[in-house]
Amino acid sequence: MLFYPMHATYRLWALVNYLILISFNQVNITIKGDTDLNTKSWYLLIANHQSWLDIFVLSYFAYNRIPAPKYFLKDSLKRVPFVGMACWALDMPFMRRYSRSYLKKNPHLIGKDIETTKKSCEKFKNTPTTIINFVEGTRFTDEKHRRQNNNFKHLLTPKASGIAFTMETMGEQFDKVLNVTLLYPQNPGHVMKDMLKGKLKEIIIDVEQITDVDKLRGHYSKDVEFKKEFHRWLTQLWHKKDEKITNYLSK
């Protein structure tokens, strides 16, 4: 099949990125926490989003530790020249989401988004997979942080719907949730620019394994109590992540 050589190409791409990174930067990369991982399991990896560099860092982290990471993509990307073909070849799952206003006008489509995405994910039942979700939905900047005016010092407000949708779609396949904290403690500015200038000094990848995944599965859009509990769980998780970042920065 085409998928296997494409996966090998992806891992080669991740390795080349790492070699470029360490060739032009005197950077110390530290992986901490629950690092007992393997390439035979199914993972949902959630992470904070500090920089465009995060994608390359997670690709390096995944290399020979966990299955090659994949991202949920909008169904419309299938029709984008070259990009759609590349995403298909790399086995990226496609999803189709409908807005509330659209569903009100077309009630027969309620639940179709879950059904369509489940079909897209059927191929992962027999192939170990890592699905990545940047929970904040966008990269952290001071301006975005001020606009949100949230209770976190170093993070943006987490968005629950993406994780809940993933768990509802293929939660029975995940062995664990990997809560990854990414940090560039000596580069508080624009991390990607510092990397390109050869000024990147340190990368910290902190890993927490969450094993009780059953409690994260439910009907997020239909079950009000489950939705409240899911929000509560994610908010608490993000406060702990915020404290962890504070501790790292104070050392």
C-alpha cells in the first residue's frame, strides 16, 4: 500500500527537521515525565501551542516512541490541490462539522458529522495511531492572552469540543491520553524566529499519561451533565499545566 512508504517518508522528514534544528542551534532538548511509551498503542495527544515549531518538536518526540502523529482535518481540504492528496496519502482523518445554525435548518444532518468521521477513522482500528490536538486552537501570544483575560498565566483558554469530538468518534480505540506540555524557557519571544537565527537554547517536552480514558467518552453535544464534567476536567488539567510551566520557569 501507498500508506507505508508515505509513513516512512514522514518519519524521514521528522528526522531531517531534527538534524537541521540541532545543526544550527546549540539547543538542549529534555523529555520528562511518563516516557514509558511504545509504537504499538493508540494515543490521543493533547498539547499547549507555543509556536509553529511545536509541530516539528512533536514530530521529533513521536519518532520511534509512538505511532506517527496525525491531525483531524476539515473535509474541504480533500479538494485542495497537492495538499489533499498528501493528507490522504499520510492517512490523515477528515472530519465534517456543521454549525448549530446550519443544523437547525437541516435537522436531518444531526449526528452525520460523527458518522462521517467514524468512517474516516475505521482504518485506524487495526493500525496503531496517534491523534494530535492543540487544545487552545491557536498559538499563544501575549496579545491573545490579554484579549482572553483568563485565569491562566502562560496558556490560552482550552477548547473542549475538539477533544470531546475525537473521543466520541474513536475514543474506544485509545489506550491512553498523552498530556504534553511544550516549553521554550530561554526563548520567551518569537520561538520560530529564534530557531531560524540559531538562537534556540532549550526545549522541554513534559509528558503525562492519562489512563482512565473511559470517563472522557460521552455525547458531548447531547448530554449536558457530561459536557459540564468534561469542561471541568479539562479546566483543571490546564490549571495544572499552567502551574507546571510556572515551576519550570522559576528554576
